Amino acid sequence: MQRRALILIVVLMALTLPPAIAQTGVPTSDRKVATRVTATYPELAKKMHIHGAVRVEAIVRPNGTVKSTRVLGGNPVLVNAAQDAVSQWKFEPAQAETTEVVQLVFESQ
């Protein structure tokens, strides 16, 4: 009974989020990613055959490290894995702090 309730909640939450654009980890600015960490596909998502995209906004320091992240959209089962991965990315150095929006796509394995 609890498992069905959890599945129903996850599905309902996924339906209320805006649809994602089909790109893979592509930042919206010209600042290039120097080191990209691949997101770990969550076990729950594997079991439930959940796939999709997660959009993450990253505030990047001038030295290229990620200062903070914020989820802009995506399946709730996938967002933590996406945030964890993007927070470990390294970007090329720049003159100032920038805001990068990236999208990670999770596909069934």
C-alpha cells in the first residue's frame, strides 16, 4: 500500500513540472565545462523505469567551481542525482561569477 502511494505521489509530482528540452548537460552560456561528473542513475528510477531530463541552474565562481545549484525542473526522483553531479562540475575560469543552466538527460539503462 505504501509503495503504491509513493508511486502515485511521484507520478503526480512529475506531471506538475514543466517539460524539459532534449539536450544533454549543455550550459546556456559560452562558459565551457572543464570537468563533467556523470550523474548516478537512482535505483528507484531504475526500478520504476523513470527517465527524463532535469534542468539545473548553477552559480559558478570565477575560478570555475560551482558555488550553488537550484533545480529548475525535472522528475523529483532524478533531481538529487542531477544536482549532486552538477555541483561537482568544474568550468573554465572567467572574470566574474556566472549563472549556468544545464540539462541532464536520464535514459533507461
